[in-house]
Amino acid sequence: MMRSVAAQARRAVSLTGAMTIAAALLLPAGAHAQTQNGLSNLFGGIFSGANPAPSQAAAGPGGAPTGALPWSGEDGASGHPLMTAAAIREAAGNFSNCVAGMWPDAARRGVTQENFQHFTAGLSPDLRIMDLMDSQPEFTKSIWDYLDILVNDNRLAKGREILAKYKAQFDATEKATGVDRFIIASIWGIESNYSTQMGDRSVLQSTATLACIGRRQAYFKDEFLSALEILNRGDLKPEQMRGSWAGAFGPTQFMPTAFKRFAVDGDGDGRRDVVDNPTDLIASTANNLKKDGWQAGQTWGFEVVVPQGFNYMLADRAKAMPIAQWEKLGLKRPNNQPFPHPSEKAYLLAPAGAQGPGFLMLQNYRVIMKYNPAEAYALAIGHFADRLRGGQPFVQPWPRQERELSRTERLELQQLLAQRGFYKGTPDGQFGGQTREALRNFQASIGVPADGFASSDVLDRLRGR
């Protein structure tokens, strides 16, 4: 799956109506441009500047949700030449010709001319998507607020009902793939709140709009053509393919290209229905994780206590080492339980810096990140799965007294780091690996824990206060 725009895609849906998150420092470098199945678009706001999709609503003419906001008519915040208001209007005026021009490509994929004409008849661009694609929220939420929203008693209760209701399907899938049922149930719950918040936009209209208008046309052309293939084959009907503004659909938010790669016919009825058929949904989501490298019988990671004076420069995805080595450095589990496999390699994640809990992340955590490349998302999935199987909340407290920086403050922080020679990129208010590294180096230079956590205190120090 493509993992950057799609991560936006899924992001725009999974937490429909929730909030954008501020675990910006948790986004791995380079993850902004990819997209995968299409998971939680709410994360788009956190890491890529996408807004959450509106709550479910009836569809109006052309597939746009009833009551949806119109396009602002303004230039996109990205500054991309194809996102200017003039370029958007010009491309929208050529929309019908653009769609018709994709017929030869569709034909090469086996789409019949009759079906191409049937499924594209009456398509019109949904220009509101241009605003959603380029939005840059000023305020974000902390990772602890994010986890509070996703991992809550109501969602856990519903997840346990789902696990009981579809026990036979989970049993069969777990036996066939080795993928943990609780992880599958966790993805289902976090992506769509168990099929209650799947998005309300026509996938065909959304992907056609993005294939013809805006800054990601090549990527979304593949998604649009893949959507046509799905409909042509008869796996799904157009009314089933409704989802996020970027084309993610179904309870576990598949992008059309991801559907092609991972969807399976779990019950042998000849269709791969990941929307309304729980057997296909569970089997397809498991197949996705298995093909991405899921290790059967293994967990995703462990909460750990990080000792005082620890060198947080070691908290890096690229610095994995055997758990036994981490133990020698003083890391231990909060309850002093032993690690089951000390020889396993793990890396240290400190999402709230030295003030919050640490986590040793294993191979399966990396697999979850292939589903959606945001560390905050993967942490939520793993923790929610543990709670579903009867585990306890995280033991160590989060630094809830800290506030998240606004986008204006994040931009200022990058600018100040650049002025001091620590940051080499272009300040944009979005934090990735480069910002984290620059922040760590600045912290080390002033003798404070180099944890890369962008607190208001660090910003004040950069300002010279």
C-alpha cells in the first residue's frame, strides 16, 4: 500500500468528529507523503495537516454529503502551483475531459466500456476536498488526549461485543494467518468505531476529483482506476464505496489500491466485501498485516520505565537493540515483570519525552505503522488491543500539565532552531524526524534531557527567556 497520502486518507475518517492530534514529533521522517489502506484521517490533521471528515450524512447529488461545506475558493495552504484557486478552477472546468481521458487506462485494466460509462456518468468534482487536502490546523491535541479519546470504556465494551459476536470468524482467521484477533478488532474500532463512522463521500467521486485536480493527481489516478476495477469485478457496489475525502472506505479503511492487494474472499461467495461482510473484513485486514510482516504469537511492545539521566539520543527508530541491552541501560517494565524474549530487538519511543512513559517497540509495532505511518496511531492500536484482551491502562502518568504548541509556535520553534544552526529544513510548522533531531541537539547543547519533546519551556529557552 502506498503509505502517505493514504495515511491521510484513513486519517480523515477513522476519528470522524474527534480532533486533530499533536503528536507531531511522533511522525517518522518522510511519512507525510504516503498513503496506505486509508486509515484514520483524523491523523491527517495531526501529522499531515488534514482535517477530520464530517460526521456521517446522507449523500446529495453527485455523491457529496448533504450539508457539506462548499469549497472556500481560496488558494491552498501548501503553496503548490496546482493548489492555487485559479489552477483549481481551470482543472475543474476540464474535469469531464480528464475523466473521459482515463478510459484507455481503465480498458487496459479490464474495465468494460459499458461499466466505465455507467460508473463515470454524471461524475462532478467535489472541490471541498481541495480545502481538506491543504488545511493546516492551528491547534492540535496531545498524545494523551488522543489516547483518552480512542481508548475509552464505551469503545472497549463494543470491541468485546464484536469479538464475541464474530468469534468463529476471528478463530478461523487467527488460525489461518497467525494475526492477533485483538489487533484486528482494535483497528476496526479505531478506524470506524466499529462500522459506525466510515465516512460519507463517494470514493469514486473523491478519487476522480483528486485524479484530475490538485497536487497529487498521479497518485489518485491509480486509486480512481483501482476503484473502477473493484466495481467492474463486482466485489462492491458504488453505494458501498463511501468513505473519506481521500478515498478510504469500509470499517478498517482500505484505499482502493490496498483493497486490490490485500482483500480476500473469506467465505467463498465469490466477492471480496470488506464493507458489509464481517468474514471478508476480518480476513482481509489480517491478510494485510500478515503480508506486511506480522509475527505470530508476538506482542507489539512494552511500556518501560526510563531511568533518570538516560541518554535520550538513543530513543530513535534507527537504534534498535536487543531488549537485554536496554535492560543493561536501566530500562525495566513498570511492574518489574520480566521481558518474555530478551533477545528480541526493540527501539525506544518516548512520545512525551523524559516527563512521560517510555515504550520498547518490536517488529509488530513496525507492522502496525505500515498500516498507518504515525507512531501515535500505532501506539493507540497496540494499547487498545491489550485492553481488549484484559490488560491494564498505562502505569506511568503523562505530563498533562504540558500544553501542545500551536502551529504558529511550532513554526517559530523551527525558525529559531534554524537561526541557531540546528535545523536545516524549511520551517513549515509540521514536525518530523528532522525537527526532532534538531531539537535534541539544541537540548543537548544547553544541558537538558535531549528527548526531542517540543514543550513550551523549550520554546522559551529558544527565545532566550
